[in-house]
Amino acid sequence: GKATAQYIARIINRITLPAAIILGLIAIVPNYFFRTVNIPAFYFGGTSILIIIGVALETVQQIDAYVKMRHYEGLLK
């Protein structure tokens, strides 16, 4: 009902700000670090790190779902 919708909206609002701050730091810190250390070598920027983490998390979730599916399939036989 209405109370549930308000509760979910409140929780989402509480999660969004810290997540946005963390994502901003992940995007900014590598650039700041490599400028201060003055290393001209290859490095992963913030966007690359976010993409790598997203792909890794999605892969882990797919593997977990596959393992659970195989486990349940074995129980049904």
C-alpha cells in the first residue's frame, strides 16, 4: 500500500546519496592519484574500474544462478 511505497522510497533515497559519492570517488581518485604521483604508465581510469567491477559482479551472479539451478535440478530427479 501507500506505507510500503513510502518506506521503499525512503530506503532508496538513503542508499542513493552514499552510492553516488562512492561512484564519484571511484571515478576521481585514480586520476588524482596518477597526477600527484606523476606516473605516465598505463592505468585504469575510474570508468574502466566501474565497468570491470560491474562485469565481474554480473559474472558472479550468473555463476551463482547456474550453480543453484543445477543443484535444484539434482533434487528434482
